[in-house]
Amino acid sequence: ADGKLIPPGLGQSYTFMGVSVWHPRVFSGLPTGPRALKPIIDQLIAEQRVTATYFSGQWLDVGTPERLRELDTQLRARHC
């Protein structure tokens, strides 16, 4: 709604696809070490401190070396 994310159930649902920019302030005051981002994102959404952009283009998950190689092979085949 107006570029801000809203809690689930209050509007149309979309999937977060992993591209993000975080301000260091988001993590200030948290203990150091690994943690899940979902609770942090949920809190920021509740506080209306998160914005988002809808992307309607093609999206490919290249989160593993194998999937990245597969995409590279596909792209090379298209442009040869």
C-alpha cells in the first residue's frame, strides 16, 4: 500500500524474492551473531518501516553454484 509493506491478510500477498537493501540501523542494538531475518522483517512491516517494489519481469533463483551454471549455459546458448 503506497509502497509500504502491510501485514499478511490486509491486502494482496506477494513473495519476497531476496533482493534487499538494509540500513545498518535495522541491526543496531541486536546481539551479534546469526539470526533469522523473518522476525526482523515482520517487526519492520508492523512498524511500516519497510518499502517494496513489485517486479513483473522474469526471476530466476541462482542461489546455488549449480543453478548459476545452468543459467550461464542458457544465456550463452541464446547469445551464440
